[in-house]
Amino acid sequence: MKLIFRFLMILLFITFCFGLSGHSIAWAGGKKLTIGANTRFRYEYQDNFNAQYYGDRPKKGEANDGFLLGRFRFGFDYRPTQNIHLAVWMQHSEVWDLALKEEDFYKNNFKREHNPYEDSFELYDTYVEIDEIFSQPLSIKLGRQVIAYGDMRIFGPGQWGNTGRWIWDAGKLSYKFKGGFLDAFYGKTQLHDPNVFSLDHCHGFESFAVYSHFKIPDRLSGVVFEPFFMTKDNDRDVYKDENNRIGELNSYYTGVRIYRKDFKGFDGDFTFIMQDGDYSHDDIDAYGYHFLLAYNFKHVFFKPRLSVEYSYASGDSDPKDGKHDTFDGAFGARDKMYGRMNLFHWMNLKDVQVNLEIRPKKWLYFKTEYHQFRLAEKEDAWYLNSKEYRDKTGTSGDKVGKEFDIIAVFNLPKKNQIQVGFGHFWPDEFAKEKASHRQANWVFLQWMYKFSWGIL
């Protein structure tokens, strides 16, 4: 990691020298140097749950917890030429009055704290990007970066979290062509330890990935295909198989996303992904898929959009057969996918979802969601907390609960944005048996402000 940092500093020096040598030109459509900042504060109140437990008697934290989150991002983008882009951005995240303690976010699979709420003055988007290499539509991007594709179900940064769920130290090669692109990257995921600067400690997962995008012309069908492949590895001997043997994680994924937008008012979206490899000494044999069908009422003044979704992630029905059948969600975002209360991961899951979205004004947006959650395999866990909420006998059933969410977004003048939301969860037989019979509530209020200023 120190070598990568030194390499970035060398590229920074070369880029600035090139920019000041008299050969630089303003890049097309913008300024050479732009500084900016992004400030966000959010108050949340969690009733009868927290980030790790459900119910009125959590082993860590408190059942009823109100806390304030603050995140500040600042930095600059510099383009000495049309083809060279240098970005240096920092991020500082804090939480006030949270009942969970820092040590509660220690992750055994990383042997280090990985905190979704706090991180102290870390590098965020800090990279060098070079376009039009050899006068071809080829670009390379090196450094810390956010990697996101499609609907962010497979690769998503998880920006709702205060520190960011997936942030990469990576090198990415991109090739663009008419109707699509082909990307390949190698990288490692950042860990959020507020007590240690990330360049001085280890990473989380390691991955090599290829993601592509191909669109069939609209006159034929307009369907978009996005085939992808990736690995997800952790070389720490911390994974325990079904025979209690300790080993590494070496997994790989193959899948495709297929979607079509605005076909006579309809949108369709389907993603399928298979996971194979080794979980310690067990063979991984898992898969997940997601389906969405939506209709857009374009001629109604508040532009409603009605959609239904179904998300599935395989589970492990036999905890003694030497096979690991639980799909682990890849590197996808979680925050907006499987209920806004973040009680579920894309793991051992059946999620039936109905949504209604309306946009009465350009600056005003509402969305309501209703979810019905079940376990894919009742012998596997509810992955809010797999150690606490699992019944290997299957006698607790597979019905976990139902959730209703409503979100409102106000895009105000001068790049201010307000969001407010409410969620309610009704536990079903599995949650009542393994966690709590009490219902849960969640409310939040968020303000965000963005600033940018082109200097040169």
C-alpha cells in the first residue's frame, strides 16, 4: 500500500509539472482546477433494533437509540490536459450518542475494526485517470476510488452508510465502444478503522473483476446486457467450515444483468449471479437473482411509478453436508435494496417488494416500499446476526417479517437537499422465536449540502 501511495505522489508531481510547463490546456467543457466539499448530517432513531441486533434485549448497544451522523468530504479535481484527471479527496465521518461502542465493530474475518459510522480524515476519491491512451477510447484509473455498476446490486459503494460500504484501492482499465464498454480491474477493499490511517493497515477483500455493457439498438429491441465476472478472496485463516476446520475464502462469481427501459411505459430488470469456490474446506455452491417490473404513468401530473420486485439469495439447508450454499451478496449495496431499515442482507433471503414512487415537482420525490421477508432455507440464518438468529433444526420456520418504508426527498436551491423517512417492521414466526415479538420503528432526518468552485 505504501508503494501505491508513493506512486500516486510521483504521478501528482509529474501531473502538476506538466500542467505548469506551458503545455496544459483547459479541458473541454470545464475548468482545469475545481475544489469542492460535501457535508451531510443525519439524525436517526432506532426503536427495538440496532445495526447488529433485533429486539428489546440486545447483547450490545441499546434497543432504543437516537444518534447523529456527520460526514464531511472535501478535495479537488485537477485536469492539466484534456486527457489527464487527478482527484484528491478526503473524508471524515463521526457519530454522536451511538449506544454501540467502537469495539463492537471488530470483524473477526479481517482481524480489525471495520466501522460503518466513524473514520478519521481518510483518503476518499484519490486517483489518477488517463483517457484516450494511444488515441484510442481506452482509459486507466489508479488509486482509491468508488466502483459502481448498473443498479449497484453487484457493485455498489453503499453511500448511505456514514463511511461507505465498499471503497477500493484499485487499478481499472476501461474500453468504450459504440453502445457499451468493457472494464477490468484489480483491487482491495478499504477497512474503516477510525484509530488508524488506512494506508498503514491491511485491506478487507481482494478482487479481480470484469464488467461489460452491451446495448442492442433501439430499432431492434433496446435490450441491455451486462455480463460480469469477479473474484472475492480473503487469505486470512478465519473461515470455519461445517467440520470446524479453519481456512481462507476463495470465491468467484459469474453473472449477467439484462434490462430494458421505457418500453411503452414499462421497465424490466433481471440479474442472475452464481457463486463458486472454497469456504475454508467446503465447496461453495450458491446463487442469487433479482427481478423488477415497473410501469411509469407518464401522463399523470405527479408521474407515478408502480413496481414489483423479487430478490432471492440461496441459503444452506444442510449444515453438515460439507457444502457452503449461502450466497453472500458479492460487493453490492445493501442500503436501498432489501428494506430501508437495513435488517437484511442479500443472503439466505426471499424478498417480495412493492413500490410506489411519485414526483409532484422536479424538486420533490416520494417513495413507499412494502417488503415481505422469508428465509430461503429455514435451517440457515437471518444474517442481521448469523450467530444469534439461526435454527439449524428449521423448527422456527422461514417467515421473518414485513416492512413498510416511506422516503421523501426535497432538492432545494443552492445545492441543498433534505431527506426524511420512516420505517416499520412487523416480526413473523422466525423473528419472534429467535429475536423478539416486538415491532420496530425507524425515523431519520438528513441534510446534505454540496459545493464546487472552478478556479482555473
